[in-house]
Amino acid sequence: MSKKINKFIWYSKDRKIISCDETNKVLNENHSEVQSLIQNAFDDAILMGCDEEDVKEKIINLVNNLEFSLGKK
């Protein structure tokens, strides 16, 4: 059984819609994988006794501190 993949509209840096079907497919699959990973980590934390709001705050901080890393040493 396959997972439902959300379909989003993705935008380029200059706010134009990305129209390449393959690019959109990859971006939507990546989004679905990240969502699943975060949900599993969140569920684990709650089952181990962590406070829901604290875990959410840490996940949000993690996302807010992301930087493009390709080509960086």
C-alpha cells in the first residue's frame, strides 16, 4: 500500500511557480518523507514522556535554523 503524497505548488526564488513535473514529484515526495520522519520522532518523544509543546518548539527551531549546505565545507 502506497502512502498518499500531498501535492503542493512550489515556487522559485523569484516567486514563479515551478512547472517541471519531475521536480514537483521529487519535492512532494521529500515533503512526505520529512513529514513522516518528524511525525515518528514526535510520537516517540511523547511516548517517552516528553512535553508535546517542548518537542514542537525544538522541531520548529530545527527547521528555522536550516541553512543550504551543498558545497559548504
